[in-house]
Amino acid sequence: GQQVMQIPQYQHVQEGEDFTTYCNSSTTLSNIQWYKQRPGGHPVFLIQLVKSGEVKKQKRLTFQFGEAKKNSSLHITATQTTDVGTYFCAGREGNTPLVFGKGTRLSVIA
Amino acid sequence: DAGVIQSPRHEVTEMGQEVTLRCKPISGHDYLFWYRQTMMRGLELLIYFNNNVPIDDSGMPEDRFSAKMPNASFSTLKIQPSEPRDSAVYFCASSFQGTLMGSEQFFGPGTRLTVL
């Protein structure tokens, strides 16, 4: 079945450093979504990418969808303590339900 | 809108007991999902409904788990009998998927289940 792999599992950065998490699918995706879960909280939708090679930005966050629609990345520029949490990618193949990666847990040291 | 509502927020029970988790999706949403989250396995989809009809329950771990959606505003996930390995956070999520590509899922606050 479809699998979504996410790396790294954990990332510790100094405040102000950049952060990137990568997502890879075993199959071609119709779209990919990114979610953020704060410690003790629930996943909250960030963005959806649909087109091959698509790049979207939200302030300091940059999301990319690979040309082959099998990988994606989330890059945070100049991390802040408010960025702490776990970032999940979730991919969909055709009209099937989302499959979530295991997430990357980000710690930001002030 | 209050968002997705789940109850209880925390549940501690003893092995062998029946556990019922409840969810009220966002009004107007036509899809409802039940997930289980653990450190080891991450976020796993257990079952999802479309217009109150179960579509795919292949993620339900075993026959001890069952889910119902009697109407558009209420769903339950039942574990009977519960076992310690069922300890996890259970999330309910809903979405309005008016297009083939789907849309974002709105998660509830979750129920933290501990089975002793």
C-alpha cells in the first residue's frame, strides 16, 4: 500500500536557524498536505499542494511539491520558538484517504 | 463554529472494560475520520465515513474496535474489551470534500485513552 516517509524524525535548532523536513512517497500523489501539531495539541492544516513543481509560501514557511509528485518539503526560515511542534505531511493517491507521515518533531532552543 | 468536538478528553479505564469515544463533526462536513496516534506508529487512520456511511474500515485493528455514525452530527468509536495496547490518543477529524481532490481535515482535540 501507499507509504509516506518523513525525515528527519527529530530536529533541534537554535532560534534563528533554518529548518527543513522532507517527505517521500512510494507512489505518485494527487496532492499533498502539511499539518502542524503543537505539543499536547491536535494536527492543524497548513497547506495543500496539487501541481507538479508547485511552491507556496506562508511568511517564513516554504512548501514544495516535487516534479514527479512523489516528494515534498517544508522549509522554515529563521525559526522562532513559536515554530515548535511536529510537522506532518500527508499524501493522497487518487481519491484515496490521506496517508500521514510519522512527522518531524522540531525543537527550537532560544 | 465550535470546531470538531470530542469527548471525553481523557479516559482511564481498566483492561477488559468497554470504552466509548464520541465525536461531533463540523456542521456541513460530509467526511468523518477516526485516527489513533502513538509514538511508535504515528497517526493511523482507523475508519472513515462519507455521508454517515462507513467507507473503509481496513485500519481498524481488530474486532474489538467498532465505529458508528448514526447521523451527520455524531459518531462513536467503541473498544470492547479494551487492552493496555489500546492506550493512545484518538482523534476525530472531519472535512468537506466537495471536489475530487479533497480538502483539509479539521481535527478535534483528541481523547487520551489509558488502559491499565
